[in-house]
Amino acid sequence: MTAKLAEKLARGGVWFGIAGETPAEVLKDAIGALRLGPGLDKAALAKAAIEREALMSTGIGDGLALPHPRVPFVGDEAAELVALCYLRKPVPWGALDGRDVHAVFLVLSSGTRTHLPLLARLGHLAKDRAFRALVEKRAGKDEILAFVRKAEAAWGGANGKAEADAR
């Protein structure tokens, strides 16, 4: 069974004051801040995330972006993580709505079987006005996790609506 988004957010953490003037600079700073498992190369991860961003912006609108490398960087589901990174200042990200990004959810998955459902769950949350308000006010880890856990319970957990939306 795929781990819940809340578990991956708990593993990845919530980070404040991520610096950068461009998406590439933000990604380098965010990845530099993360606590990654042994054997994970932060420079290679940053390069992969920046290359993915160059293909197409991961800015989804409303000041949010979901950057992720195209290739898996963690070996198994137990190491997957999602990190919420609040930016020091908004950054132009090429989002469809034209808004600068103030928060990114950096997604590290072990493969497409879990990657797409994670992105779907995050996209579903991003549509929720109350969740966006939490992110805009830069809520801390406990408040974000409580909201995500409640949302996942309403969806039916790891096998709920957002996962069905990914198909």
C-alpha cells in the first residue's frame, strides 16, 4: 500500500526562508536544506529537478509549484518524501496564472506508481481554498500535517479520490 501524503510530508518537513531569485536557485537552496538519506547526491538531485523544470514549469498557480525530478531519486517507497518550502520572497516560475510562486512542494518518489498519485493528491489539495490559506499564512508543520491527514481521511486515505483522479 502506498504511504499517505501526510507521512511523506512528515518525512520531508516544512522549510522556511528558502532563498533564490529563479526556480533553479530556489531548487538548489531547498535541496541543500533537506535531510536526505545516505547515498543521495544533493547536487545530482538539484540538477535533475532543474532539468525537469526547464522542460515545463511546475508552477500550478495560486503561488504554488510542485517541482520534481523526472527520474526516481529514492530507492523505495519508505524513502519517498514531500517537502513544503516557503520561499523568502515570491519568484517568477512561469505558472499558467502568471503569479509568482511563494511556496513549493518538492516531490521525491521512487517511481511512477507512487509519483503520479502524489502529484494528484497535492494538486487536489492546491484546489482547496482552506489549504491554500494555510500555505499563504506559512503554517507550520503540525498545522499542515493535521490538515492533510484530515483531507486524506475524507478521501479514504491512500486509496482515495485523489489517487483515482491520477488515472
